[in-house]
Amino acid sequence: MCLLLSNDLLDEIKETLLKDNSSLTLYDVVGGYSQTQKQQILLIVDRQDYGHLIAKIHEIDPEAFIVTSNVTKVHGGKWGL
């Protein structure tokens, strides 16, 4: 699972990721320090695709803020569990 924030290039990242991933969700968030409205991407990705995903994001925005976590199980969506 990846949570992703980008100051200026989130739309470009979103369009690029949507081509390869159907598990992308957008959240409206407010910066805790800046109090500015932003969007955050939540993306579930298979482990074998993780390195490619991070490289693709950093090609678009080297300053993107990414938080990743291992997910034990995913129910529904394209995984159908």
C-alpha cells in the first residue's frame, strides 16, 4: 500500500498510475502544519510491482512524499478475496 502526496504534480502522477492500476483512490486532505487543501492518493500494488511504481512516481516528481506499508490481506476489488 502506498500513500502519496505531491505539491504540484499529483494530477500527472494520477493519470500515469491510472493507466496501470485500478486500485487507486483519491482523498481530500488538509495539511496539519500548512492547513492547505490537498489530495492524497492511496494505491494498492502487488509486491513485484512496487519498485517500478516508486521509480515511475519519482520520474514525475522527485520530491513526492510516499508512505508505504505491507498489507496482509486485501478483500474485494481486482483481487477478489
